[in-house]
Amino acid sequence: MAFRPVRIVGDPVLRTPCAEITEITPGIRQLVEDLLENVDMEGRAGLAANQIGVSYRAFSLNIDGHVDYVLNPQIVALSEDDFQDGDEGCLSVPDLWFPTKRHMWARVEGIDLDGKTKVIEGDGLLGRALQHECDHLDGHLYIDRLEKDARRAAMRAIRGL
């Protein structure tokens, strides 16, 4: 297994929008393998490429033991009036959990390693993870979505890391 350390808040790669994958190269295949291996660990629901220092639009998921990936994901649909407001955490903001409002359901479209269209959609934890990982690829962290008081508390906690 190619262990890849997770970049922590403050690393500029986490705030940089990721580039679209235009060609499936051996390097991209290795990236997907690394994403799949590194998300397949206890307590990990998702892992974006920039969290392991690679600025390409790719992420992996591990929801209820189902491990998957998508390249060039874009959110194409969200539930309009159905939201969830549970605690959210992030490997790049370790050991901190804050209430984060997300759409209950999300649909992401991208491609697989054969360049074929790939769709992942779901609600609850999967819906939350899809939104969370796409945010990463756009250069955002979940703390950016927090309400004012929660964001202030998160920033104080992060400074203490």
C-alpha cells in the first residue's frame, strides 16, 4: 500500500481549485489506486486528491464499507428543500466536528478510468460526503460553510492544533 499523508488545514494545496483530468495516464491510475487504498481505513468516509497533495479533480469514498472513486466530479443536482444539519469532520481538520448544513441528497457526475460517464448519488452520509469532497476539489473546507459562531469556534480550535 502506498500510504499518503493527509495535508492539514493551512496547507495551500487545500485552498487551490483542482485541475480537470484531461488524459488517463499511468499517473492518474496510480492516483486512483492511492485514493482507494488510503480511504479504505477505519473512520474515513472520503478523500480528495488535494488532501494527499495532488491537485487533480478526483476523490474516493468509503461509505458503509463500499469503496468507490470518481474523476472530474461535478455536482449536477441537489435536493432543493431537504437539508441535513449534523456534525461534520474532515481528515484535513483533524479531531474537530462542527454542525454543517448540507443538502440531504446529491448527485455527482464524472468519469471512470475508462473515460466513461460515472454517476454517484445518494442521501444522508453519502449525500454529505459527495458535497464535502467536491468542495475540497474547488479549494474549500467544510469550515467555510459553518455558521458565524461555529466558524469562530472552529478557527480558535484550529489555531490550537
